[in-house]
Amino acid sequence: GWLSLPPITVASHYPLGLLRAWGYLHFDSRALIYPAPAQEHSLPIALPEGAGSGGDLGRGSDDFAQLRPYQPGDSLRHINWKAFAREQGLVVKQFGAAKLPQLWLAWESTSGRDTEQRLSQLTRWVIDAQASGVDYGLLMPLQRIAPARGEAHCRHCLETLALYGLEASRG
């Protein structure tokens, strides 16, 4: 949640410590404190998006996906020259990379007994998912954050966890 900066006392004992002057500084600042991450909780199993679909057809360059008719502008490296030599026309090899797995970090999947333990476990999962490089989303009781990755997404998920329950307690 939010932590406000407490007042700071500024004091001086100049000269020779005979006199003391002091004053208080009040700052209108606050910091968002994330939940403390749990010690060790393995991530839930990530399933590939559209499991069994066989790749994303043409957006990657890892595995052969299919043949399709030639279109002007296609790379000459991808033309199937053997098919052309057999007089089967110009066809292009299309490649696709396997889709990266998506990971859903769900409130219901946590093993904690109280709210703080659940938030702590979800915080650990967000940090670990960010480090592993997979797309991950967050499923909270009243909020859903779509799978993505990157520093901004990680910060958004951690802020959501830090602010969990604050809006309900204010209303």
C-alpha cells in the first residue's frame, strides 16, 4: 500500500554545541510499497497459447509450417524450387515459430490462508515470470490483467497487488 513520509527533524548545534536550533520538515510525499515476495513457490504450469495449433504460420522462421502460392514480393529464398522444377508452379515455403507459453497467475491457485500470504505468493510469481521471459497475466478476484511481458507490465502487476483491497476499505 501507500506509505507517507514522516516529518523530519533538522537540528544544529553550531557553534560549539552551546545552542541548539531545530525545525520540522513536513513532506507531502508517499511511496507505493509492494507486497514482500514469498520465499520459494514454483510457478504454475504455462500452457502454449492455442495449444496444438502447430505454430503461428509465417511470423517466425523456426519450423516449416505449410506451402502457399507465390505472391509478388515474397523472398526468393523461400520459393520451393524443387516443386517448380517438377512443373508444380511457384509455391513458397512458409515457416512458423512455436507460440510462446502464456502463464496465468491466479488468486485461486495460491496456497496461502490469508490475504497477505496470497499477495506474497503472487508477488513471487510475478517476479519469477518476469525473469523467465514468458507472457503472464494476473487473475485477481475483481480484476484481470491480460498476458504480456516487460518492465511496464511487471510494474502494473506489482502495483495491482500492492493496492489490492485499498479501494474497498476507503469506500
